[in-house]
Amino acid sequence: RARFDLIKANDWNTYQITVRNGMATLAINGTVAWERAIGNGLSGAGHLGIQCENKPFEIAQLWITPLP
């Protein structure tokens, strides 16, 4: 379910997505919004998609960091 309670309206928000050992976790402004098992089949190169429905959005900074 959507976690609009974690989003600061009319302000910058921080989203951290971590994928490790078959689990994906999303934190919004430092609070975990969800955690899901995705399987261990993710490795190597892939695609990153960013989606925001029905509202314009801006990205100020984007970091992609390989985990050890």
C-alpha cells in the first residue's frame, strides 16, 4: 500500500531503495515503507525505472551504489 504519510508535501523527500540477498526495501525520509522478498535471481546489470503517477516530480540527486 502507498505510504503517503511518510512524504513531506511541497518539500524534498529522500527515497532509499536497497536490494540485497533476495529482499527489496524502500525507506522514505528514513522510515521503512515496505520490505518484500523478490528472490535471489537478481544479479549483474539491469534497469532502474522511476515512476510517479499523475504528478510532476524532480530529482535533485541520484546515487547508485553496489553493495558488498
